[in-house]
Amino acid sequence: MTRSPIDPFTSAVELAAAIRRKEVSPVEVADCYLERMDELDPRLNAFCHRADDDVRKAASAAADVVARARSAEDLPPFHGVPLPIKDLLDVAGWPTTHGSAGARQEPAEASDPVVQRFADAGFVLLGKTTTSEFGALPFTESEALGISRSPWDPDRTPGGSSSGAGAAVAAGMAPIAHAEDGGGSIRIPASCNGLVGLKPTRGLVTNGTVSVEGLGTSGVLTRTVADTAAALDVLARHDPGAWWSPPTPHRSFAAAMKTDMPTRLRIGALHDSPIDGIRVHPACTAAVTVTLRTLESAGHHIVDTHLPLPSTDELVAAFTTIWNVAGSGIALADPDRVEPHNRALRAAARSIDSWSYAEGVRKTEQLSRRIVEGFLAGFDLLVTPTMACLPPLVGAWRAGTDDDPLRPLLNSYPMGVFTSVFNVTGQPAISIPIHHDDSTGLPVGVQIVAAPWREDLLLQVSRTLELAHPWTDRRPPVR
């Protein structure tokens, strides 16, 4: 096979600029990534739906637009750049399985509003990426989609539930990928794969056709902070039909990222798990230490803190009540083929009456208010590990599942213990690949959290850390 002259690890922003300058064509770019998929995806299983003819047709149409454009400024910001969609959102003409063998397989009639925003920005949709069933687990090992593997170590998970998105970008099978985050599903694969993953403030990005009472939101996985900022400009547009939709930001996130950080920020530092009994891996606390030393040397004030969480039982009950009901609303062709943990959750959802559901929503709102008010009173930013563990080995989640169908959820707590709380509060949170574990060579992310609507501050501090600790030249062994 003749290799493409295009570097598949080029950032999405740089690819878009090269296309505008006519240095490469959208067809050449699409062919580059389709070839990468042919070569690597049999080992990693990042893609669950390929539509190569559709991709080439869209890339050819994009090339025609470039040829006819009077100037580069006439093109949308990501014209001709490939981007895969996580298999939780509809793309017109493609099936949506939600990662389930029991799902309906007929092609979607229309694209989700989030997908349409990507298309309007000029992206060429590059197939669909794997997810755990209904996005419920932070790894993909399922009857429907098989096992997704990490390009850093194929014996380990790439995280999830945006598993395929993380593996695809890390391995250079896509320059950027759509992801969804309802409990950490952008930030967890970002940490596992050495990527940047931002969960926006609740309501900044339209929910489209997916709603879990504001716990979930769309975003992207990228290799650079600049790509994340530019993609957020695409997604964060006012949607008059959405339940949560703020006004359009007064300046672009790409511009905000380039602005100097405020001086003397007050930064909270969280080293230990907010839930008792979960030990944090030394490499994960080391990522926090590296981050705090860099910020402290820049003159910012660091304060150790903790999260005022209720009991584990209360938190889990409130969170899972909402998730159970949301997941049970997905239409299925064959409910008997749903995985055991989701069958148990769907059965539990059928026993939840309207009062109990409203109580779950009330408790999550109560928790959100308690944490956000304490945050605003004390800090500009909070720094935590993204995960409490390194990416687990494939199959590690199976321990104890013979006797308890919900055990996979409990076994995965160390992956999401630092992330899910900020889905409840709705605060923006980003994971950046600041560290590597010396013994395994695996990337380790740090999570930075800001007050609602302060994505600008998150992008500024992340860009500062990216310059201080460059990570874009790190490549996984499988590439």
C-alpha cells in the first residue's frame, strides 16, 4: 500500500488551513484516513459503521466547493476535515445501534441537530465510532460491537463510553472525533488515550435528540487545545428550540484561548477520591502534582480541598435513577439481546414512579447547588485526577458479574469517580494529557474544572499547560 503524504496526526485546524490554501484536497485527506482505518481498525475496533462510498462522495463534493470558492474565507471553518460520529446520535441514512445488539437497525431518517452542526461547519462525516451499550459503561466490550482496544496497549481499554472516538484520534484514524459525556465519556477516553477532552457547561451545546435531564452533552476528542476551542465555536451556537440554550458567546473560544490567563487565580487541589474506599493510582496523583507545580510557579495560589458529597448510596441512587429512566426510553427491536446490566437497569426503571424520578432530579439539583456555591465562594479552578486508575485491562470489569448483573457499573467506579459529579453540577471540565506513567508508558490525564460558562478560562489554562508540557508529539505504539 502506498502511504499518503499527509501526516495523519495533523491537527484538525491545521488540516482545514491546508485545504483552504489548496495544499491538499478533501479527497486526499479522506483517502488518508480511510487507508488508516483499513490498516489499524482490525486491531483496535474503533469504528462500528463504515460508509466509505459516502465519505468519498462527500469529500469529492467538498473538493468541488474549494475549486469554485472565490476566496478561502468563503469556506466553513472545517471544510473537508473528516470527523466520525459516536454511535449514539443519528446520521441520516446510517443506522444507530446505541451499542446494543437489541437495537433497531434501519437507517435514520434525519441527522441529530449536533450532527447537522458538524456538517454545516464543513466536516466530512467519517463513519460511526463504537460505544458501550447505551453509553452506560466507560469501556466497550459488547455483543453488538465487540471489544474496542487502546492504541497505547491493545490489551487495555481506550476508555469510554466514547471508546472508538478516543482510539480513532489517538491512533491517527481521525484528526478529531465527536464524543458524548454523561458521566465522563469525553474526559475518560481523553485520559486513556493522551487526548484533550472538554465537557462543556450544561446547555452550552444543544442536547439535540438526546436528553438525560442535562447530565449529558456533546463535545469532541482532539489532540490539541486549539482544535477543542475551534470545535466548541462550531457547537456552541444559540438554539432557540433547546431547553437550555445561552446566548451566543461575545467572542470566539478560539480567540479566548489565545488571551493571557488572569493573574493570581485561586485554584483548588483535589488529590483523593470523593467517594470513600477508592484508592487513587500514584500516576494519577502525579498528574495533579505536575499541573499544580506549573500553575504555582506562574504565581497562582493553590489550596487543598475536598468535595462536599453526600453518601455514596445517596449520590448513586439519584444519578442512576435519571440514567435508568433515560436508557429505558431507547426503542429496541429485541429487548432480550440487551446486556445483563442494562436489562437490570431497564427493569429497575419500570419500577420508578413519577415521584421517585422527580426526587432523583431534585437531589441532583440539590447536590449541584451545594457544590457550585462552594466552588464559586472559594475557587476559580479545581484540579483533580481525571481517573483514579490507569486504563484497565480488557475484561477486568467481569469480576463478580456472574452473581450480580450490575457489577460492571461498580467495577468501573474508579474510572468515573472524579468526572461524573460535574455532569451533575453542569460545570465545564476538561481533561488534558499532562503526564505519562513511567512503568507502563500509558498517558495520564488531569481534570480541570471551572465555574459555569467559563470555558474561556479552561481553554486558557489548558493552552498554558500545553505549552509548558507539550504532548502532541507523543504517539502510541499502534499507529
